[in-house]
Amino acid sequence: MIDVPGGLVVNLSEHKGAQGRAFAVALPALAGSFLERWGLRLDGVAMSGVCALVLPVVREADGRRAALKLQMVDEETVGEPVALRVWGAAGVGVVGLLEHDPATGVMLLERLDERRPLADVADARVAVRVLAGSLARLVRVPAPPGMRRLGDAAARMLEEAPGAAAGLVDEDERRLLLDCAAAVREVAGEPGDRLLHWDLHDGNVLAGRAEEGRAGEWVVLDPKPLSGDPGFELFPALYNRFDASEVLWRFDLLSGVLGLDRERARAWTLGRVLQNGLWGVRGGARRLAADHAEIARQLLGRR
């Protein structure tokens, strides 16, 4: 029997509605079918992220440890196997893709050490430096054809911003959201063409395993890839383990290690505040997330 973690069921219901609930119900049978199809046996307790079930497995043919990942295929996840292949071919430090079923999106991935996430590194500055190095390697790679595009997302955000700002109850936050939109408008004509992870925080970096030849290496997983400007990548490292006193230090470190133009990086980072604000208003929020608003204020010089 395959037990689906209760937290995953709740997340799928909240984020995906009826489709998510149906997917959660179908997960045990789907997992069982791929255990048989790919010759795998379970090798530990099921794990989950926000919307994915991950099963530690062993491949019967050669005894290799791996991870079976099952998730709904949507705009954010459809490009994951393509991105992993492209980055893998470039040797830039991402989890290895062993198998992929296009019909269901099920993937068999290299096993990493789930007991050693970057999130457990006590010194947040050390973790941010690791993220900066990982991002610098990832964004060297151009996006392949067919990847969702930052330019399209920016156009939608700019169209939605005035109505969303009007839905906020705080006057300062209304101005803040509109100023984020104004910053994006300045750079939207050059959205970039790099292959972006979009969600690189310290929970999406695990230690590699010695048996895979990756002892001592930090390995990136779980991209939500798109084609765009590397400045759009910095935001998760600013709000993860949020510390208001560290925002500008982190921003300067990240933009410096990635070799970015600081003003363009600032504009695209404000674009992430805008994106999250729009999502919040769509979901019924009447205020911006406090840490996101603080990041925007600091980048806009309103400390």
C-alpha cells in the first residue's frame, strides 16, 4: 500500500480544487503502476512537496536508488523534464532525470540525500551564497524552444495590476504594487532568454550522494522553468528565511555573483512582488504579504 501524506491531499485540494482531489485519490494506483512498469520497489517513507508525491525506490535491474516523482502536469510543471535534461547535459548541478513518462508527467529521478537539505544549514548567509552559485550556473544555459516565457507573464501582470491594486485596502500598498508594475514596464521589452528555475530556495537544494559521485555537492531540484531574465530568479532567496536587515545584502550578493545589471535585477525582482501580489488578490487577499512588501520598499529605497 502507498500512503499519500495528508498534507499533500490538503494542498492539492486547496491549490487545484476538484482536479487536485481526484489526482490525490488516483495517486496510489498511479504510483503502483509505475513501480511495476519501471521495475522499482519501495525503499522508504513517502515524501511530498506542495503538490508532488515523491517515493524513495530501488531499481530492481541494477540496485540503483532513485526517487519516483508524481505530480499534476500544468503550466508550471510541464517543462520540468525538459529543463532537467538541458541542464543535465550542461553539467550545471541539477538532479538527474532517469525516466520520464510524457503522458502522465511521472519522473524517475536520481536519489539525493533528503536528510540534508540546504535549509538545515544554520548560517543563512552560507545558504544564500550556495543559492547564488547555483543560480549563476543555471542561468548560463539558454532556454530551449517551447518553454513558457517571462515576456508573456509580464504582459499579463501589467494588464492586471491596476485592478488588483484597487482591491488592496492599504493606500501605501496600493502605491507599492503600482510602483512594482512601473518597474516591470521599464524592462518588459527585453524579457531575456535564459533558462530559469523560478523557485530556487534552500528547500529545493539537497546534498548529493557519494554513490552517485556527488559527495559534498549541493544539487538543485524541483524547477518550475521558464525562459527569461536572470533577475527574475532572485526573489525566493530574499524572502526565504526572511530577515529585513539582510534584504539588501542578499540582493547585492546575488546580483553580483550572477553578474547582473543591478537596476534590471531590481526591476525584475519587483516583478516577483507584483506577481505574488496579484495571486494574493485573486485568492481574496486585501493586503500584500508583509515580508514581500518590505522587500519592495527596500528595493525602492523606502526604508
